[in-house]
Amino acid sequence: MNLWTLLIVGLGGALGATARYVVSREAMVWCPGYVGLGTLIVNVVGCLAIGYLAGAGYEHRWMSLNARLFLVTGVLGGLTTFSALSLETVGMSRQSPALLWGGLHAIANFTGGVTAVLLGEWFARWLGG
């Protein structure tokens, strides 16, 4: 890892996070009754984009390592980590035994994440926050 790599990923992450913020704010204006609409939009768009980039870029090798770091790790990582989780899950599902590892990975991430949020809230209340 070097400074150039960190800058590429950081710049992409800043763009992705900014896009996520804008989409979430605009979704609240478009549909104020659906609080999670912005998250749904960025997750689906991010998954579509990472699927395309993985299929076209990785398979045909037209995407350089720096482009992949900027677009996939940076922009899409800043936009949504759900896209990375989904790509990992699909990749793991292609291993033997089929679907088992990918399914377990998805379940572990979802249940681990929800459990961590609940524990974090509990810990904050316990500390008096």
C-alpha cells in the first residue's frame, strides 16, 4: 500500500459518500413517508454497478488496478458497502458447496450488523449517552 493508492481510494470514497448523501436527501423530498428509500436506491444502483464492473472489467481485463480501486473500492464503497457484500456473496456462492458459503456470509453480515447496532444502542444507554 502506498500514498497514491490511499489517495485514489479516498477520492473515490468521498465522491461515493457525497452521492449517497445527495440521493438520500432527494429521496426524502420525493417520498417523505419512506425513510429508507435513499438507502434502497444506492444499494440497488451500487449492486448493479459493481456487477457490471466485475463482469465487464474483471472478466475482460480492461480495467486497471487503479481504476478498480477508484471505482469499486472508492466510489462504490463510499456509495454503499452492500454492493461489496453482494459481490462477495455471489463469489462465495460459486464455491463448493454451492450457495452454502455465500448464504452463510450474507446471513452472518446481516445478523452481525443488526446485532451490533442493538448492542451499540444498549451500550450507549448503559453509559448514559
